[in-house]
Amino acid sequence: MNEMTCESGVKLLMEYLEGTLAGDVRAEVEAHVAACPRCVAFIASYRETPRLVRELTAAEIPADLVASLRVHLRAHRRESRLSTSRWNRR
């Protein structure tokens, strides 16, 4: 493999994190990461993302907002159907 770059390392990230890279390629990735603060930060954020997603909780949507959205969506659907039927008549 040629000299490792941030771009080529990102393409190997999943395999690197899963531990499925061949030893020589893994060593190249690790050597690059050891000298690249940007890649260290990228890998840390990549590892952190699933944990953050798990911690998210569903936000409670106020009932009046839900009702308002439904009214607007129904109106939009009606409007879209009318526009389509007018277009088909031409």
C-alpha cells in the first residue's frame, strides 16, 4: 500500500475498527493515526456516535403542534392532488 493519507484511512475505517484489516494495512493505519491529530479526533467521534444515538430520547411533541401539522399536511395533500388532476386534464 502507498503512504497512508487521511482520505485512504477513512475508506478503511470500518474494517480498522472491526479489527478485520490485514496486519500490514492495520499497521499503516495505526502509524498514520499516531501522527495525525485530525484522524484521532475523527475516530474518537466515530466511536462516540453510536453511544450518543443510544442516549437520545424521543422528544415529546406538543399536541397542538401535532394537530397543526396534520391540518397543514392534509391541505398540502389536497392541493397536490388538485394540481395533479388539473395537469392530467391538459
